[in-house]
Amino acid sequence: GLCLDWSYWQQKLSLTNWRLRQILQQKLGDEHGALLSSMLLGGSNALAEATREIFTANGLSHLLSVSGTHLLLLAGFLSVVFGKIAPTKRKPLVTLCLCLYALLCGLKPPVLRALMMSTVFLYGGSGGRRGSMLCLTALMLLTVKPLWLLDISFQLSFGAAVGLIWLLPACQKLCPKWLPQPLTECIAVTLAAQLATLPLLLSLIHISEPTRRVVIS
């Protein structure tokens, strides 16, 4: 029969996560495979200490964990990939994929917050309605834990969602008309999320002389 034991499924998901990491390391080598698996699946235990120090010194350690940017970009890309499917079927399909990815990453608090904001992006309707729902979601989350406002993953989740809600139409217009439509949409999604989070990312980068020495070495 169907196994409803949550611990059983947790074990299965952890095993799948580990197998994916092993595949990446086998294909790309230990160092590059560990780095890519950290960015895609979260966790930096397999990374060399020197690599972690470089990311930390440059204020980029958040890239080694799954955050809102990951899920929101994934939501945007999947919306493009399934663009020819009717919205009534496309949105549940994209949501299912996001939930599976969140489960694969371990359902950590940053992932759950990002999943909520991705759902707002998918089901919020027009830009104004999406914005209202996004602000309401953020308010509800901060009511539960106000200190999340200072958490980098919360800021990235909110920032990426803002970009996809308000900057995506403008980014779509900026893309060259001669590009294929799917490629245009993917570029616009990436550009919108990155532009919205760029000020935050720049504020995290320390440009001191010691940092430059770490990067060069």
C-alpha cells in the first residue's frame, strides 16, 4: 500500500539529494561538482574550506544555499517552458514542480518562504494584485518572526519577487525582437530578478584589499 510515513519520504528525498550530488561530482569533478550542487541543492559541507572563505569574504555565501531567487527564477523559467499549456493547467503544474524542488532541498525555512512568494507570483493575477498579495505575504511572515527582515534569504526572496512582478514587462520590451520567444522570456525573467536584487547583492560585496587578495589567490 501507499506509505504515508513522513520519515520514510524524508529518507527517500535525502537519498535522492545525495545521489544528485554524487552525479554532479562524477561528471564535473569533486571541486566543481560540489560547488554546483551547493548552489542548486543547498549546503556547503562538501566544499573546500578555501572555497567557502572566498564566498564569505566577498559577501556571496548566500549563493551556497537555496533562496528565493532560486525558486522564483525556476517559477519564471517553468512558466516559459509550459507557456503553451492553458493557465488553468500550467499553474498547478509549475507549483507541483516547485514543491518537488523544495522537498528535494529539505523544506528549510528559506525554501518555504521562497515557495510562498513563488506562489504569489503564479496566482497573484495582475501586477497590482500580485504586489498587494506579496506585501501581505511578507507582512504575515514578519509578524511570525520580525527578525526575518534582516535575513539575507528573506530579502533576496522578496527582491526577486518584486523584480518578476514589476520589472519583467519592461525587461521583455528590452530584449531584441529577433530572438526566439522562449529565449527572450528566459532572458527577461533572469534580468528582472537580477536587476531587482542587484543593489542588495552589491551591498554584500566587500571590496577591501584583503578581500581582493583572497579572490586572486
